[in-house]
Amino acid sequence: MRLEKVTGFLEETLSLDLFSGDSSMNGLQIEASGEIRKVALAVDACRESISRAARRKADLLIVHHGLFWGGMVPITGIVASRVRALLEGNISLYAAHLPLDCHPEIGNNARIADVLGIAETEHFGRYAGVDIGLCGRLPRPLKIEGLRRKLAGILDSPVQTFTFGPAVVRKIGIVSGGGAALTQAAADAGCDALLTGETSHSSYHTARENGISLIFAGHYASETFGVKALGELMKDKLGLQTFFIDLPTGL
């Protein structure tokens, strides 16, 4: 399948035109192979994900965290090393940041809501011109420690909490990755807790004074859902071979 057909599918599916305020350069970042047969997916564009994609002879690598943020940068140092590895492997690179956080079906937040059994969700948390968070009611109320253990089992990742909210969580907000800055927005939406990826000193007092708990499930672990789901969708809709490259950082 031609690269332009694959990128056209991705742009339409992920609605890239809605995310002009995203600091990530969403879309095709490096063009190499014109013919796509095998697609690798990973959270991060790093030398290891590129090397593994090359070893398995992928023609395209799709990542959540691409190479370019806030505009173009000099192609030097490790950026040059990564670009060189992509071109030597004849691998194109495609990035989907916010579009893959908040997609209503295959996004990180939507998939986390699914595994928690949240049937009805609403949007909250304005960021870069888009409401990127989801919130909703758990199918049954859970004590914060029970919720922490459940998430640790689902994500196979350590989960930390700032327990400032009600002892029992009924309504939870979800913002994958580095979403602690939306603590106030989650409190305003009536959430008992906010589930995100990274711990945040700056959000500690905001959470405490609002009486909302923060649950930190790992930036990496909370952002594997979208790329995995996108790979399955591409396999189903485009008939391409896809595989996920798992490179946990522990953060």
C-alpha cells in the first residue's frame, strides 16, 4: 500500500486538523519508503524503537512522541542519529500526540475508560484549544486503594496516589501522560479523583485544597493504549501487518 494512502487514512481517522495548537508536529515527520507492508507502533521515537522496527523490517514507524516539538530543530546530535537510522532502515516516521490521547474510540483516555468499565463519558480539560480529558462514573464505587490496586494490575505498572479526595471514588477524570496540570479542571468537573501518568509537585496543593485525589499510573503505561489500538485498526481496515514495540521506562 502506498505511503500516501496510509497517511491519508491516519489523518482522517485521527482528525489531525483539529489539533493545530498541539506542540507536537503531528503527521508524517520522516518520509522514506513509498510502499508500506509492515507497520511498527511505539510510544516513543528513540533509537531502540527504530532499531527494533528495522530488525523486523517495518516500512513505517508510528509513535505517540515524535522527534519534533514546537517547530523544526537543527538535525544534529541524537536527532540526527535517529533520522539517520530511520533513513538507513528505509522507515518512514509518523507521530500522533494529542490526536491519540483524546480520540473518542482508540484514544488513550477512551481505552482507559473502557478497561475501567465507564460506559458514559464527558469531556473536560481545555488544552491547546481542545478538551482532552474524559470523565465518568465507575460502574461501582471503589475505595481509592482498591482502585490503585486494580489499575496496577491492568497496567502492570506501579501506581502512586495523592489521597486528598473522598475515601470512595465514584467519578473519575482521565488524562493520559502528563495531565496533572488539569487537576483544577477535573475538580471543577466534579471528579473525586484524576487519573494521569506523571506525579506533579505543582499540582499537590491544587489537589489538596480542592479535595480531589490524584492517581499516577505512569506516563508510559498510560500511553500504550492508543498506539496498540491504532495498530489493530490499521490491521483490520487496511490489511497491513502491524506490531507493537514495548519499551517501558518505568516513568
